[in-house]
Amino acid sequence: MFTPSRRLLAASVSLWALSLGAAQAQSITEPTLVPDIVITATRTPLAITRAGSAISVIKGEEIATVSPKNVAEVLRRVPGLTVSETGGPGGTTSVRIRGAEARQTLVLIDGIRVNDPAAGAGEFDFANLAAVDIERIEVLRGPQSALYGSDAMGGVINIITRKGTTPRGFASVEGGSYGTKAGRAAVSGSSGPVNYAFSATGFETAGFSRYGYRIGRIERMQPWPLEADSAERLGATGRVGIALSPDTELEIGGYTSYTGAQYDAAFGAAPDTPSQSQQRLFEGHTRLSTNAFDGLLRNSFIISGSRTNRHYRDVSYFGFPLSTFWSNSGYQGDRVSAEYQGDLKLGTFGLLTFGAKLERERFLSNTRDVLPFPSAQRETNDASRDTRSIYALYQFSPLENLYLSFGGRLDDVQDSDSFGTWRATAAYEIPNSGTTLRASLGTGGKAPSLFQQFDPIYGTPNLSPERSIGADIGIDQRLLDDRLTLSATVFANRFRDLIDFSFDPASCPPTNPFGCYLNVARARTSGVELSADVDVIPSWLRVKAVYTHLDAFDQETHLRLARRPQDEGRIGLIVTPITGLSIEPSVVFVGTRFSSPGEQNKLAPYARLDVYADYKISDTFSMYVRAENLTDARYQDIYNYGTAGRSFYAGLRATW
């Protein structure tokens, strides 16, 4: 298990003593759920104090304060999460949980899986996340494959959009630095047995050069100024629910987004290139829920589908004099699934959740060279597979204030090994103390991606699933009539059979002379997550903070894993000096890390100061301003890729 160093203990004690913080959010505003209820931890509504797993909630009010061009930035408010963006808005954006790979983060939108079947490792690109009308984001940390199957080795991020109740309308416009313009609109409500919620959003920015921007050693070497790389994103979502009877409800919902971005090849003799990408994401679902046996059994039938389309015009320059290499490529990932979930109330004996799922994934790709040797032929790939899953979770309370759960899942993946996973959690609320003790232990599994198995050049058909085991133990403490909330979690994970790429022909099958994917890697991660939330002066000053210490190592080389800072966190204030005015300064700090495997391309630590201010003009209108990187800190998320300098934005918002 993980043993904190003296420096880590000092940081932990200091954070708790100063009470600077942002606790795991412990309330939600969805009208169909009472406060302090989450659904991702057990697939059913559960009081957050009874969840043995570490789970955080980001409320819609917090999401509204972040930039519409970088929605994933709000995830830095959750301990244990690391966000990296490739050169500004529209660039590939990855989220890692507790040091796991980005491909081991399962992403759900309204409970529907949206990881990309056509991605190299099946990961979700958060550049496709649009600032639609998000009610809340639930982040479940630790291995959760026993609940959600493949991709949930590191944890689960569930993006939950608004569900209609009382009539509500919303609209906003924004503009600012780098030629940025954005707008949002949403409407929701209910009428009789029907509830509805629709929203749309869009932004565009002239941007800056993804490669080399504000990196002195690169800018000084360029014979001409770096070109700006623009980006735009459109998104829409909709949910309609119909109460067919007092015991039956039908919901139809969907999400779509489009992201277009210019990018740089970032290699070769002239890395600043006019390459372009387009990405489209579609998700749709139908959910029928009905109660039987006087409400003792709740049945849910879900049919869902998603599609990711990605197109690239990739341009690079090589040689002297420079020669242009230009290729066009497209990737399409499809997923359709049918699932049944039953929730059986057993009275004093607890709750049994069980279900089965059938899922089909398909991957299509094609590539064609344009320059310097035009080709009429395309390199194509077409692969698909089915996954059959069954799962069960039993929740019960053998003693007052003690809440236990045990669950397991079996995933039968076509053309790959079947794998089973399990999970156990415990939570104990100490009476009259405001203290909750919690712990979890479980295993994770991730099936190889379709690309890793079936790519005609690099694929290895007989790959085995990746596997992990992880544990955590934590404490949540509420003090001063709940004005102060503290949280601490210690965690450790072990990963084996990780899929890595090998360039050694001797290690690959004869059909892969240029390299292949193999189950060769092992890794371990461990650390501490701290958070706090203190209402210093009610209705005037609130302080929030999160901090994560992470040790993440490759067990073969004993070197640190790439893009995992050892220390990172966020400290923020919410100041309301007068009625209607809110000022929120915050500092994000990220410690030393390596951008590339093998502890290559070391990146310096940085701290970034942002300030958000909102003034309520009337019951309908409010205006806001946002200053990002106010100290103009120069830093890199990824080696040689630029980040925005000091920038300012202003907007007008209407709610009715």
C-alpha cells in the first residue's frame, strides 16, 4: 500500500488545518432527486454519504463559470483527475483518473457510453464535449468495471444533462481574446405527463499556433511567425420524458457535437503546418422504466447508439528543399446496445441490482495519399465485434449506519478473452459526529480496442484484456454546522497485461514487420486526494481547494509514467461583497511531470491565476467577465505545444 512521505504529510496537515478547500461536491439540483443523492456510484439513487467509493459531483452552477471553449477545465476541481490539452481549444484533450491511462476512463452522457470505438485505444476526446445544458457531472474514481465493464479501470465520468420540470429558459453570449465568440441557449419544462429539455451551444476562436506558441526556444528558431490555428464547436442536446402511467415512464434523449480545428504536425523540418481536423459525435437513447409488484421491482430497458466521425487533412514538410506530404484519412466508430437493469427491493435485506447488456462496436477507416505521390487507392479497415455482459450488485446495511455493497460482472468479448471483475465497498457514518468512513476494493478490465486488434498493419488479433486491482480508504468530515467539509482518500492501483506498442519485429507476428501491439506493460499508481470546502463568512466568503499527490510508475522500467504530475491542485475563493456580485479568483497549480515515456521531455511546474466575476443586473439578466492566466504564466501541458497567455472574456446571460 501507499505510504505518504514527510513532505506529503506536511502538505496534508497544512491543507486540513487551514481549511482551504473545495470538498467533493455533495449536492445536486436535478429535480427528480433529493439533495446529496448520486446515481453513478451504484447505478441507482444513493445518498453520497452511503457510497463507499470515492465520488465527486460538479454542479451546473460551477460548470457555467468555465469557458465554453474548454469545458473539460472544470474537471480540475475534482481530486485525482489530470487534464492535458494539445495546444488550446479544439486540440486533443485527455483526462486521466488516479494515474490510469486516458483510455481507461469511461465517459457516459446521461448514462450512455460514448468512448470512441474508432480511436486508437478506444478513449474519449474531451475536445468533443460541448457546453450544453449540463445539470451536473458525477466523477467516480477507482476501478469500476464490475458496474460498467470495459474502459472503467480508472474510473467513470458521467455527464448528466438537464431534465425538464418547471418551465425555464436560458441564453448567453460571450466574446473575448483570440477572436473568441460563443453563445448558448436552453429551454426546459413540463406539461402534464410530458417533460422536456433542449439546448444548443456554439463557439469559435481564431486561436493561436498549437505548436510553439509562447515557447521562446521555438519562436526564436522560426524564420517566419507561427500561424494561428482556429477552432469551432457546435453542440446540442435534448431529452423528452413521457409518463405513460403512474408506474411507467418513457424517455428519449440525445447529444450531438461538431468540432473543427486546425492543427500542426509538430514534427519534420517545418512543424507549423496547415493541417485540419473535423470531429462529429452523435448519441441517442430510449429508456423505458416501469415498476412491478407494487414498486418492489423496477425494470429499465435501454436501447442506445453512438457514432463518432473523424476526418483529417494531415500536412507535413520534409527534406531540403521542403517537400509536402499530404494525406486524407477518415475514421468512423459505431456502437449500438440493448440493456436491461432490474432493481429489486428486499426490504430490510437491502437492494439487489442486476442486468444484462448486448453491445456491438464497429470501426471503419480509410486513408489516401494526396502529395507527393497521389494515390487513387485507399487503405481501408473494417472490423466489428459483439460484447455480452451480465452483472449484479447487492447493497445492504447489516448494522445501523453501516452500508455495504458487493458486485460482480462478466464480459464476454468476441475475438478476445472473457473477463470477470468484482467490487466491494463499505461506508460507516459515525453517529452525531459528522464523520463518514469509507473504503472500496475492486478489479478492472479493458478489452483491446478494435484498432489494436484488427488494424491491417499493426493489429494483433490475439490480444488479452488489460487488468487491474485497486483499493482506497477515505474519511469525510463535516464540522461547524456543515460550514466546513473535509475529505481525504488514500488509494493504490496495480495494472497488468497493459497493451503497448512494440517496434521490435522479433516480438511481433510475421504479419506485423513494422511493429505490433502486445500485452507487455505493467504499472502501479498510488497517492492521496485531499479536498476541503469552508464557508468562512456565510453569504460573503467561501474557500475551496483540492490537492492530489500521485506516484505513477512503469513497473518494467521503474520510471514515472508520462503526463502524470506528482502534485497538482486548485485553490479558489467565492467572494460576494455586495448583493448580486460574485467574484471567484482561483489558482491551478501543476507540478513537475514528463511529457513523453521514459521520463523524456521534462515539463516545469506552473501556477495559473484565473478570475471570474458575475453581477446580477435583475431577476432576468446578469453580466460576467472572466480573466484567464492573469499573470501571463508560460507553461506547457504537452511538450512543444502552446497555451494561452493573459486573456479576457465578457458575456451577458438571461434566465427566465
